[in-house]
Amino acid sequence: MKTNNHSEIFLATTALEEFWDTTKPLVFLGEWCTRYSRRSCWEPLQGEILKNPWNNEKKIHEAYLYVNEVYEYILPILAKQLNQIHGIDKSNRYWQIILGPWLLYYISTIYDRYTRLKLALDIYPGLTTMVLAPEDFNIPIDTNHFTDLIIDDPYNLQIITRLFQMMGKNFSEKAIFNTPEKHVSMVHYGLKKIAKSLWYWFLDDNANDGVVMQNSYFSRDNEFRLKIKLKSKLAVCNNNVYEIKQCKMNPEMREGLNQITLELSDSFVQVLIQLLPLDLPYCFLERFNELRAEAAGRYKRYTNPKAIFSCNAWYGDEVFKCWVAESAEKGVILLGGQHGGMYGINENMLHEYYELSIVDRFYSWGWQIRGMDEEKIMPMPASKLASSKYIINNIDVKNDILLVVNMWPRYIFRFLPILPHQKVDYLNWQFRFVDALTLETQNSLRIRTYQNDFGWDYRKRWEDTHPEVILEDWKIPFAKRIEKCSLVVCDNSGTTFLESMAINKPTLLYWNPDSNYIRPDAQPYFDELIRVGILYDNPENAAIAVNSIHNNVESWWTDSELQKVRVLFCQQFARTESSGMDIWTDEFNRIINGK
């Protein structure tokens, strides 16, 4: 950018180009503005991206901790007000279960955008921009709807518009043409839905003084095994998500949220409190009584359960959350289970923080937190991995090398790796990895892309730079796909590499330690992976290793020292046991018997 006159600066806040003034020098609020597929539009403009406020691990971790502090301060205040609005008297834990996930996502989102806008105004006090017209404003229906909205441009423009208003800044407004669909139904149709309903009808029961499971992550075979052993003391209920309809805003109810007063002088919290009445999803206000009634009807047969177990229904299933919150008020034990990777491994794990805050007992895949009550986090065989097949000596079905990649939204709504400013480097590491492979190894490579592109134009990037590389989708389940390859390569610390290593599939890892923040208690286990040549901290060394083992994967993978390290690692982070279902049966019996 060639001008030093900050009064000329135009701030492009999203990738919606109709909201850019290209006659002025441009500053982009974040990497999300510059879509790869639209580079012919924005590259000639020679705009620059605003300095990133989260440019190191310390700042990201501080932001994560601050969000949690704000959440813990706001939640009881909001709970008190919602009790008054709805004419009920529920505990803070009740409301934590009901709206905790949305509130944590929302605070993270607002704090990121607020911080960036403050930074932009500090650097360019005379900047101008274009904001969204009020007629295009949208209130989320529920938590799932919010997460659908927050990963795309229009709703982020709405948030930015309101933040500027709170900061006393008024800019020209514009409406959006071709506004996207506001809510995507999560209802499943057809024969699969019917078969699923019949299955859960078969496994259902009243679970009197027993355990009710929903979204357990056990396979159907293992759900059946548990049912046979626990009989009427176990109910496995259907996880069809109730579709909440859009409705009209109730100004009187929302005015009740405007009555909140704060003793804290924190400027961000003051802004947040003003935004809450405008953005709180319908399901927590206008549709809340409907949700409670639906929960009472759907779960009415479970009149006296001892415990409720789930791995991830705590987030988007609003009816389930209502029932769980009501049950917890009556003393029902809440049991949580780990549903994927990063738990116990990565710093800034928002989901881990939240789940530990609401459940009475949490079943990890092997790890514990130093200093925390052993009854709170209990290592168990991973329910998700309990049906995985151990496949040593079944290595060379095919010579494919499968690189399994991940994808994250362009917009921050959690301070969790990988953040938008790290995404381009993440993609470039993949290109560097491929470039360092020999031609023979490249010919065996297949890349399993993520199911959601989030606007990163992933396939287009590969077509433009490496058209010879074969990209695959998710049509074949991961467990089936890896049966047909000789080596799995993972470039992130998510769930996939744990699944692969747990079944003893040859697995090689590489990632950037500057963006995959491993917590100190977990680091020694990863140091061991580095020592035996499973994990690498740059793509070139990983590629050299793949080149050297490509034609003799089995010899490398069955090395006794490597296998010793793998077993110890999996015992800590991806535990499986041949008697896993017996262990789970014993644990549920212990809960049922009050031990």
C-alpha cells in the first residue's frame, strides 16, 4: 500500500466485495477477506492485511483464558436474568448446560472481532468502511444455527457492524443481495432414518435407576453388547435433533436482558452485555418454553435414571440439553466421554474446559490432569475406538500413501489451532511435503480432503499448483479407506492420527509446533514419537522419511522400539482394550450401584 494518509484508508471487513470501496487504499481486517478463488480481484488492489493481534502462542493462550474468565463472570448474571424472564428458579449449572456452548463461542467471536476493530482504529483512526443494513440482520435460531452463520461472511459483517456502532462509529450502510438460506434443517429423511429409529426403539428402556445414553460414540454392535449385559438398566435413546422453527423477536423478553447491570469496568464486557439482547438465539428466549415442553415429552419415559451419558450431545441438541439440565437439578449424575482428538493433548481446548465444567465424571481416552480429582477424569477405553480392528501384519494391501488433512473456518469462534492467520502456512506445508517426495512416492500419494472447505478453495489451490496430485473425498469412511493403503500421514493433532495409531496402522506425522500447541504434560509422549521417527517438525524431513520407508513400511513400523513407544502413547491418548466392553459394563454397574 503506497499511501501514508490514514484518512484515505478503507477497511475491508469480510470477503463480500460489494462492501469494498476499491477507489481507496485497502486494509483487510483478516485473512478471511482474501479468498484464493478471487485473487484476480484483490491482488491488483495491493491491499494489506491488518496486523494480527494473535501472532504468538502467548497471546492466543491469554485470549483463551480471558474468554473463559469473561464467560465465568457473565454466566451467573445472564442466568439470573433468564430465570426472571422465564419465571423459573434454576441454578447456574442449569444455564451452563443450556447455553454454555453458544456463550463460549459467542464471547470468543466477539472478543476476536472487537480486538481487531480496536487495533484497526488505533492504527488508522480516520479509516472508513461499509457496514450491513439493519434489514439484513439475523438472530440465530439455536447453537447449530449460530455455528452455521459464524463461519460465513454475512453474519460476521453483522457483528462487525454492531461493534462499530457500539464504538460510536457510523459508516455507510448497504444491503446484501442473494442473502443465503438462514437455517439448514438437520432432519434426516428416508429409509436410514426409519432403520435408525427402529434400532433405538429396540435398545430403549425406562432405565429406572440405570443409565441413559445418547451420542455415546459406541458402535451399534457395542451398544447392543452393553444392552445385553445391563438389560433394563440401560437405555440407548434416539439422537434425532429437534428442528426449531424461526420466529418473531419478542421485544419485551429481550428488553429484560437490557436490565443487566455490571460492577466490572472492563470495556469489552460492557460492549458484550449490550450485544447479548440483540444476538441471544431464539431457543433461549422466544422458543425456550417450547424446548422445555418438547424435552419433557421426548424423555418422559426416563422417570428415574441414575445417570446420563453422552460424548457430544452437549452442544447442538437443544432439547437434550434442556432435559439434561432439568435432570441435573434433580441429582441425576452426568457422565461425559471424550469424542475426538486434542483432548488432553493441545492447549486452549475449549470443549474440554466446557465438558469438565458440566459433568460429574469425564471418561478420557487415557489421560488425566495433574492435580484434578481422579474421580472427575477417569481413563477408559475410547468408546469411539472400541470397535476398531487391530491390523498389525495386514499392512500391504495396497501401496497407497494417504495424507489426511484437516480444515478450519476462516473466522475465529474458538481460540483453537489452527487460527486463520496460520492456515496459509498450514497449506504451504502440504505443498512443501509433496515437493520433497520422490516421483515414485508422489505417484502413490492420495490426499483425503476435509468434508467442509470453509471457503479456503482447497481443491482449486491444488489444481493450480499440483494438478497431478489425486484428491479424495469422504465417500469412503476413514476406517474402510485405510485398509487399502500402506501408510497414513497426518499433518495435524486432531482425531485421525489417534484412530490410525490405535489400530496399529503405520502412521507418520508432521506438523508445525508453532501452531499445534502441545500442553506440557503431554509433550514427553510426543518427544518419544519424534525420537523413534513417527513425528517430524517440518515437512521436508517428513517427506525424506516417507521416501525411505515407502517400499518397506512393515519393516519400519514393526521395529520393537517404535512399537513400544506407540503402545505407551496410545495407552495415554487412544486407549483400547480387548476387554473394553467388559470394562465399560463394570463402570456403568458401579454407577448404577452407587459406588
